[in-house]
Amino acid sequence: MPHTAVRKRSADLDPTARVLVAAVVTGALHVVLYASQRRMFDHVTRRPALLAWWLATVGLFVIYAWVVNRCRQPIESRQFLAVVVVTPLLLQIAWLFTAPVLSIDLYSYLADSFSAQSGLNPYVHAPREWGNTPFGEELKRYGWRATHGVAPYGPLWVLFMGALGSAGPVFPYSMVIVKAVLLACNAACAVLIARILGQIRAEAQLLGSIAFWWNPIALETVAEGHNDAAMAVAVLLAVWLTLRRRQFTGGALALVCAVLIKYVPAILIPPFLVYRWRTEGRGRLWSIALSGLLSLALCLLLFIPLWVGWQTFAGVFAGMEPKFTAGTSGVVFATLSQIAGPGPAWVMTQLLVGGILLAAVFVLSARAIDERRLVGACATICLVYVLVAAPRFWPWYVVLPVALLCATGTRQAVLLVVVLTFCARLIAPVNLIYRVNAIDRPTAVWISTLVGVWIPVAWWIVSRQRSQRNAHG
């Protein structure tokens, strides 16, 4: 009887009080993350700092899983919803005023911005050219390394950074501005996920939006300043506009904007075209042609100020060079190189991973005949790209597939999001540990690949097989 009474009192606890406790603990764990990250550079404090960081990450995901699971149920308390919505917002606002530690991408964005301010084209002049200048020395004090080549991003992002540079904000204020834009993108992603689910799975609106909004990897896009959030919000906008049926052209232009931020969303053009062809009524051929012309005009408008011939894509080509890097593609290339040599290995790797991606795009696009299948196809295609076909794997690359998985609203997809992002967060400090010579490069690559990529792949395969058996059972 006493145990029954304890369980009953526990069940009767106010959900708002419990989520408020979860919010406070989450905030404390973020303080631990902040305090431990800088200490990873010092060989004396590195091990305890790493242990604290990983324990805090585990704690964050335990709370995250609890919050997401709670959002599977109907929520009647406005106070509960207020805490769930406001907590990630406050955390991201706090991270606005911290310097990135686990990644140097934001610093390189700002170097591109400085190039534009100096009248230079970021497609021609690399961030590393500023390494020995006063501006570069200032960035180095924050942890930047003058290693990045010319910009591999689309012209929309490059022009945005150029406009920021031309506006004249100085470092570190420009860093806060970029992170604030990414925070707005994260918030817009959560709203768009709810809107998309309102079209395809209304009962999962809260689940999907909170699964993204509370996700620690989404918070990292602000803390570390990654432009993947900007790409993700443009893709989600394209999905939402497309699902509204009469907004096909708006959806097409939004998808083009996503491609012009980072080129990866180009792989989503086939499922969008198939869905549009299957669902649009009369005059669809002319309508698609009009969207194509408008998309081409938008591309020309944004590329012309920066165009330098094929040099414009030099950063993209450099990123595709065969290397032993974290991720399926890099590990496969390195393994085949030992057998057949680098040249044949690169061809075989491209045929293998490229073939898998093309097969996924073809099969899934053909199935994109209704709203749910369109969203599912986009999520799966992005997942195949990141986990199999990408030239390299970085933890923040999962932001786009995570956003689309959350937009499907299924329990299986949300569970995959938890596993995928947990593994990605676990390996986030690995590159930093390698940079300070605490581990060698092969060890860093294999840890990142095994934990960050192959464990989520194994979970994905097993969960799909289980769901298929349950469906047939």
C-alpha cells in the first residue's frame, strides 16, 4: 500500500511543475557545457572537462526525451506550453553572447563578410587569406584557424554575409547578429513544422515542433553559428507552401532559395516535381515551366554579382575531393584506396555511394504522390545523403534531415531523431580533441564515423524492419 500511495502521488504531480524543474535542470546543464568547452584546450583540465561535457549531454537528452514523450499526449495547461516554448528560446538567447568553440565555421563566415567589406569576392578570396592580418589575429584569439578555402556556399548566403559586412558592424557584434538570425531561423523551423503537420498529421503538431525546438543539436546551430538552420527553414517553407497546393510556385522559389544557401537541397527537386505533377490540375506543364523560369531568374539575379565562371564553385569542388574523412564516403574511399589505389578507389566510392543516393532519390520521388509521402521522401533522401553519400560528416549536418523527420510527425521518425542527434552531439568535441593533438586523425575519423553515422544507420535499419514486421503481423 505505501508503494502504491507513492506512485499515486508521483502520478498526481503537476506536469507544469515537472517541466519547470526540467527547464531549470536543462539550463544548469547548459552552464556545464559552457564551462567545460573552453577547458578542453588545456591538457590538465581536458579529461574532466570532456567527462563533464558528455555527462551534461546525456542529461540533456534524458530531459529532451521526457519532454518529447510528454508532448505525445494532449496538453491542456497553458503554463506547461509556455515553459516548453520559452525554455529553448532563453537558452538560445544566452548562447548568442558566447564564442563558438567546437567549430570555426562562424569565424570563416565573418572572414567572408570582411572580404565583402573590403570589396573582395569570397568565391575568389579565401578566409585563410586574412590569417596574418589584424582582423585574422583578432579571430584567432577566439579559436579560429586560418584553414578554410573559398566559400562553398550558395550566393544567397554569401550575399547575406556581404550585406552584413557592408553594413559595418564590427566583430564580435557581427557574430551576435549572425547567431540572432540563426535563432530566428530555428524558431521559424519549429513554427513551419507545426504548420506542415497541421496539413498531414494534425494530432502530432506539438510533438513534431517540440521535437525540433528542444533538440540539443538545433540549439547548437545557434551556439556554434551554423548556417544549416537557414537552409532548413527555406526547405520547410518550400514544403509548407507546396502542401497548400495553390502555392506551388512559391514553394519552388523557396526551395531554390534553400539551394542558394547550401547546394544540398537540390537533391529534393525530384520529389517536389513528382508531387506537383501528380497533384496539380490543368495547365500543370505550363505552371511548372513558369516556376522553372522564375527559379532561373532568381538564380541569375543572385549569381551575377559574384559570378567568376567555374571558380564560383571552387569551394564545392574542393569539398568533394576524395579524402579520409569522417563519414561513410570518406571511410569507404580510404578502405578501397588500400586495395586498389586512390584513383580507382575514388571512382568506386562515387559509384557506390552515388548509386545509393540516386536509387533513393528515384524510388522515393516516385512514391511522393501525396502530402505525407512527399515529406517522408524529403526526410529520407536527406538522411541517405548525410549518412551515406556526403563527402564528409559533421554533427550539424543532421539539422536538415532532423527538421524534415520532425515534420513527418511519426513516432518512428522522432525516435530516430533522438538517436541521430544524440550520437551527433556525442562526437561534437572529437575534432577539437584531434586539433589539440590528444588523439590522431584516424582515431578521430573512426570514432566520428562509428558513433555519429553507423550507429544511427543501424538503428534506422532495425527500426524500419521492426515496423514492417509489425505492419505485416
